[in-house]
Amino acid sequence: MGTIPLALTLTLVLLAVLGFITPSVWSLNPDDPNVCSHWESYAVTVQESYAHPFDQVYYTRCTDILNWFKCTRHRISYKTAYRRGVRTMYRRRSQCCPGYFERGDMCVPLCSEECTHGRCVSPDTCQCEPGWGGLDCSSGCQSDFWGPHCSNRCQCQNGGKCNPITGACVCTDGYQGWRCEEPCEPGYYGKACHLTCQCLNGATCHHQTGECICSLGYSGAFCAERCPSGSHGQQCEQSCSCQNGGTCHHISGECSCPAGWTGSVCAQPCQVGKYGINCSKDCSCLNGGLCDHVAGQCQCTAGYSGRRCQEECPAGWYGPQCSLRCDCRNGAKCYHINGACLCDTGFKGPQCQERFCPPGLYGLICDKYCPCNASNTVSCHPLSGECTCTAGWAGLYCNETCPPGYHGDGCRLPCSCSHGADCHGVTGACVCAPGYMGDDCSSLCPSGLYGPSCSFTCSCHNHAPCSPIDGSCSCREGWQGVDCSTLCSSGSWGLGCNQSCLCANGAACDPMDGVCTCSPGWRGEHCLLPCPDGMYGLECRGRCDCSHGDGCDHVTGFCRCLAGWTGIRCDSVCPQGLWGPNCSVTCSCQNRGSCSPEDGTCVCTPGYRGTSCKRICSPGFYGHRCSQSCPQCVHSPGSCHHVTGHCDCLSGFYGSLCNQVCFSGSYGKGCSEICLCTNNGTCNHIDGSCQCFPGWIGEDCSHSTYVSLCLSLSLSLSLSLSLCRCPLGFYGRDCTEVCRCQNGGNCDHKTGQCSCLTGFIGTSCEQKCPPGTFGHGCQQLCDCMNNATCDYVTGTCYCSIGYKGIRCDQGEENRHTTQQTQNVLDQIYLFQCTGSAMSSQVTVKFLCSEFQQKKYKPPNSCRSSRKGYNVLQRHLATGSPDVTRIFPEHICLSFIGYYQNVSLGCDKTVGT
């Protein structure tokens, strides 16, 4: 009988050792740095032996004569029986460290935010692809950075931007080279230095804009024009200093003098005797005449005329240029130089105006009467009697008027009137024909006047001249109509509007000279040529300013954006949802996928795939490009969610791998349902059905089945003991209060106060020991080293990888299970009892759901390595063998029970 507990103890030890050292097949690679390990408990079903009590009848001698001095006696004896029991064992369990989940035999990191353009390299840490940054790799690099996580600074110069992925520089207009450090080579400009300069006459063009920088002496957009007259040098900004009509060289500014001038600025006339270009010709004037230094024309001295001053003044004229009329009378001659009169015989005086004979007489002795008409006669000759008529009269006796074309004294002076005009016979004054004026009628009417005496005003418009004779209008080029007020009709030009315009592409034709004024975007004599690449607008003066364009419209300057770009300057990426030329095509990507602005290729959001992102990831994959494998979901109807990778847990389970049962008090899908079980009933984590605590029934365990079994027990030797105890899980008057103790804590059947198991604290034993403490009341401090964790119940150290020892203070050389087995064995509280104490054993059955038995041994014959509970027994160390004194409140009745008070030596069986 005394060997049964020893055999039971050895059986437990053997089962614990075998259960611990039996190798398990782990799926995780323990060498993976992301694999962590911990000790976990697990239950095993074993067959255990125990002492089963039975009523043994035996006979003793006594004074009972009727039974032949033999009395029947009863005593409680024990025999070995076997039953199935559940044992808690411990083993080392490998699992992914926090922030990691299983994938095959490896632990891969888990990022709460999807790494859009990168991959997850550690918990909640993305390693971005080149050109992307941000916590989830969803932000493109800023303009000055490139590469993974945008960690590299761009090296581009002169405003160049670098490719966010490769770092290659995209140079601004006018620059080239690996870092955009070199301007375009001469003759090229613009984007990538691909545009050819259009400059002429040796001009250079700006490497960015293509603007021509003209050589000396040239101007214009393409330096095709020489400097205008009066300017020279760079940009034609210097003024010429040439005088007297001299012209300067458009490059050097050197003066080219006109005829008659010399000197550096043409300020000096030719010296006397010279004339012409460079004063290279000799003058040929006679009679002291001077020649003009410009044309060589002779300026004659007084009394001479002619091209070379070789002729004396004609009769009746004298003086400079023979411009003075002689005033000699009576046939006297005047000197051609100063006009002095040489009188004929019979006359005297400065002008030969005095006669020697008295008036009316003539002859040698003045004895004859003059025959002249006295009223028309100035005088008669004092010798011959010849009549000298007054102006306007002629004839032998001055009785005839002057014939047409003549006037004056003796009608000898020819009229000087032009254009068929008549002159007055006396004065010679001209009577002009219509349209002429002036003393000699040689001048046409002034502009705007016509007719006799130019007394009528012309009605012609637009600067058209009118006929001075009749006032008819002669329209200028580009005008028509009686008064020249109407422009030539469209398509015609010139005098009489009889020329046809040759201008194309909507160009305007000048009605006067037919010159084409091109409409914006065209050039050339007849506006047949479009503006050259990079230019646009009126006279092609505008320069295209497009960032990502294939040139601009030569008329409007609107940029022709490359596919994927928009905006006035093609500097904006297509808005979300649009792509292609001018962003005119709508993206066909579904499920919030974005498309490439250039070619419309869909970039799917995590969880989707296909050309239009309409298909979800294949089973077993999720995330960006469906490139991530789903974790091994334990309790799940299928693979993980195609977007997040989260497992879709079956009812009753939760966790990233669906490997954790719902917390106590919850059940169902997502553990979102609240259990309705009352009175310490436990609910099924899958469907929420209640498993009631003993003494309660009903769907929610709200109906009590407790029957008070308090009895009054009279024992022999006049010892009376009242036995009454609440069933497990109840306390208070009539045991109506439900214990609130958690984690296996026992509650006082009177007050309900919880007595926590080792490793738990709190009024309801709801808290595990804080980190660093363990044991009863959490009053013991952990002594583990090297970041090891200690068991909150036993204080056993769980070493980090690479360490071993009770305190994890030793480096681990190789991985064995010997020490681990010893650690588990140390957690099993073993006790051995010796001697004959088994004859003083008391067995009490408790009212519980599984009718388990608990055995109490008097501890004076027992020894234990430590106090507390083991997996099978509870050992007491109070030092008293009197069970009725030690645990009076624990002695309750089951449906069949026994009681023996060893110290009193009585024998009493009480049953229900």
C-alpha cells in the first residue's frame, strides 16, 4: 500500500521526461535571425494509478456470545486502480519574432502599410525602389534627390533635373553633358542642343534660346540686315559721325564721302580747282570762273555765262550770271560786266536817255519835225527822226501794237510766257492758261489747286494729285474711284488696282506695292513657308517655350505636348485618370489603379493585377503586383486577403495567422460577439454555446441546481460536527454568489475573496505578474540575464538565442535538450512519503464537474522539495495529522463519501 504513491511519482517523472525530449518537427528554421523561441505548456492524456478505497469486512474476537464471540468489523482499505488524466507538459516552441510572420520555413517582416514602390525589409520598414521615398514608398523623389529612399542628391548643374530612378540629368535648354555643365556647341541650341541656329552673317546664337548675337554691322532676328544708314558697330548701336551726306561703313563706321568732300568725317570741301569723288577731277572754268567742288559746275564771274564761262552775257544783260537787265536807252549798248551804257550819236546821259535836239525835232540842226505818233512814241531819233515807240507799240510811226509773242519797247522783247500763255504788250506780264501760274506761267498750280489762276480746290483723297488744268484725280497705287477714296479690292493692288496679289495662307497684300504681310506663323516673300522650328507668331518672332513638347504650333505658339504631359508649357503631368497626347485618353484601369500618363499602362493598387487591374491576386498571393506570398493561415477557409495579406479567420479564431483562440468572453467571426454565459460558465469560442459551471443550467447558465446539503452529523463519543460547504465557484449565504476569481484562483466560500495561484495577482487574479517578478503574490524578483524572460509562475529563465544556463548567463555551444529537460523536471513538484503514514490517510470527495479526488496526507511523515501544487497532488505542510482541525471548512459531502478521524480511532460512515 505504501508503494503506490512512489510508483505514481515515478510514472509522472518518466512521462514528463519522455514528453519533453521527444523531438518535434518544427517548420521554422531556427537559424533564421527573425525566429524567436519560448516555452509553452501543453496537455497530454495519461493513464495514472491511484489508491481506490473500498469497505473491507473482517472479524475480531469480542464478547458477543450470540455470534460466538466473533464481531464483524468494517474498515476502509485501498487497492490500486487506474484512470485517465490530463497532464501539463512544457516544450520549446519556435515562432516568428514580433513584427514577422511565417512564410515556408522563414519568418518575413510584416509592414502595416503596403510598400507601394518597394519591399518590406523589417517590421513597418520599407526599402524603396529607386526614385521613391516616404514611409510606404508612395512619394516620388523631390527634384533635387534620386535613388532608393531618395537618398542621393542630384549633381545636375545649370538648372538641370535628374531622373529620380537613375540620377541621370535632364538638362535645361542650352546645356549638355553628364551633369549639364557644358553649354551647347557653337551652331546649336535648345533642348538637348538638337536645334540648329538660324543666324546669318557670322552671328552666334544663344545656347539656350537660340537668339542671334549679331556680328558688327548687322541686326535683325537672324542678323540678316545690315545696320541702317547712320549707324554701325555692335547691334548697330553706334551713330555715324559722317557729315555732308557722307555714309559710314556698317561694320567699321569709316566714312565714304560724297563728291566734293573729303576728310575723316567728310567735313572739308575740295580745294580750289578740284571737285568730284575724292576731289579727283580738275576744274575747266574760263574767264576767272570758279567751279563747284561737288559737281564741278562753273560759277562764272560777272559778265560771263556758259558751261565753262566762255561766253559774254547776251545783249541786254550783264552782271553775275548775266542776271541783270541793261537800262540803256535809245539803242545804246551796255557793258556785259557792269552794265555801263555806250550811247549812240545824238544821245547822252547815264542811260543815253537825253536827246541833243528839243522834243519833236530832229536833224543835224534840229530843223525837222518828228513824224511819230506822239502818244505812242517815246522819242524820235535826233538825227534820223526814227520813231522810238513806247512799250507795246511798233511800226514806222509807232501806231501799231506789238505782234503776238513780243512786248516792250519797239516790241522787240520776246514774251517769256510758257505753256502757250499770252503776255501784256507793254509790261510783258503773262496771262496764264488754266493750270499754270507764275510770272512766266511756267509753274503748275500748287498741289490741291487747279483751273484758271489756280483758283479751284482739288477734291482728291489719299494724297492723290489732281490735274492742274481740269482737277481730275490721278489715283496713287492702291486707290481707285473718281476722288481716289476707295482702296483696291481684296486680291488686287498697284496703279489702277490692276495687279493680282500672290500672297498665301491668309496673308494681307499691300494695295500699293503688293508686298505680303504674312499672318502669324508664316514667312517668305509670298508667305508660303511656316515659321522655323522653335519660332512662331507674327513675323516668326515668338520663341516656343515648351518643357516636354514636340515643338509648338507655328501660328499660335501653343505647345504640342508629348504623350503624358499637359499645360501651357507642357510642364504638368496628366491629371489622375487621363493619359496620352494632350491627356485626351481616359484611363481604363479599375479598382483605383493608376495609369502611366505616357502610354496608359495600368499600375495596379495592391491586391489587383491584369492589364486593366480588374483581376484580384491569385490565391496565395497579395499586395503590390501580387508579389507577396500569403502567410500560412491556420484556421482560415482559404488564403489571405488579396490586398492586405491578412488572414480571414474562421469563427472563434483571431490573430495575423488565425492561430489564436478568441479571448475569454468573446466568440464568433473576428471574436466580435460577446459571450452571454453567466455564473462562471464558459462559452464555446466558435458558436458561443455555454458550458455551465456545476450547479447551473440553461442556455446562459442562469438557472441554479444547487441543493443545500448541509447536514448535522453526530459522531461517536458525543462529538457533534456541522458540515456545510458551497460547491466550487460559489460563496456566501445559501451559496448564491458566484466567484469572480480568474486564472484558476480559489475564492473563499464565505467572503468570495480570491486566493490567487502562483503567478497571478489582483482582486480577481486577473493580472499576470509584471515583467521581472514571479511566484506567489509576484513577490519574487527574476534573476535572468542577457535579455532573457522569466516565467511569471516559476521564475524559470527563457534564454535568448546564443545563451544557456539556469540564469542564461552562459554562452551556448551546441543545442541539446538535456538542460531543457531538467528545467521542466524542476517545475514538477514531487513529494515522497515514507513509513506507515498511509494508515492515517483521509480521502474526501469534492462536489465537482468531473468528480475528481484529492488526497491529503498527514505531512509529519512526508517530505517535499518545495511547497505548493504539482500536476497531480496538493501537499500540506501544516504539521498536524488532525484533518478535522486543519481543514474543517473543506470537509464536504459528495453523493458517496467516507470520513475517518484517525486520532479518535472511531469508525463512521456517512452517506447520502
